[in-house]
Amino acid sequence: MEATSWDDPVGVKLRQEQEAEIIRRYGIDLERGPKPSAADMDVFLLARDAETAVSVGCGGLRRLDETTYEIKRMYVTPAWRGRRIGEVLLRALEEAAVNRGAVRMRLEAGIQQPEALRLYERCGYRRIDRFGHYVDCEESVCFERLLASSAA
């Protein structure tokens, strides 16, 4: 994992790929509320292939409150899925959140993203009522994981 700025060109390219995939799946951009930006993202990580250093995924953290972070723009390129990169990236984001005082992680994924839903459930996230800007979005599935008791 490599921490980088939100505006890093590689991260921008990965986020564009992620947004294009969402639009292909749903037919529209489903982002509710303000889109993440350099001003509100505390952490942005790139997942890289250890042998080639090619970036194969990304994810960021946006603070929701004093003890809660929301995972934003979690993405692994299709060719690299199924290799547990998402799980490694997710755990790195959790560690970064804990290091910043978080005890809770939240996130939103869509009903047409079964691989993402499986990842989050496999990693100990539980489904919760839709929160924040997602409350009225029928396509959204929201998750939460408490970090204080997760010494994994």
C-alpha cells in the first residue's frame, strides 16, 4: 500500500475507472451528496502489485465524526479481483483510521456490486440502515464495522 494525495494522477485514473464501472452497472452516477475531494479526504491509498509496482486498486477515508470514518472510492481493477487485494486494502484503511482515533468504519455500496458486498461481509462488516446522503437511495447498501474490538 502506498499513501498518496487525492490528486495523484494514478489515483485520479483509478477513480475514473471506478466511476465508469458504476455508470455501466447502474446507468447513472449514483453518488449522493458531495463527491469526495482533496479537502475532505484524510487518507488515500493505492494498492500496487509487489513485482511490477503497477497500481491495481485504491481507497480513501473521509471523516464522518470524531470517531467514524467512511470508506470512499474503494476499487480494485477487474483484472486483479479475486486475489484478496480488496481485503488487504480494506485492512490498511482500517489501520489508518485507527491511527487517527477512529473506532468505527462505515461505507456504502450498491445492490448491483455483489463482489463488494461479499468482500465487506467476509471482512466483518455488518449491514446497517442507510445513513447520511444514502437514506433515500434504494440502490444503496450500507455497512459498519466497529474497530475497537477488532484486534485482527
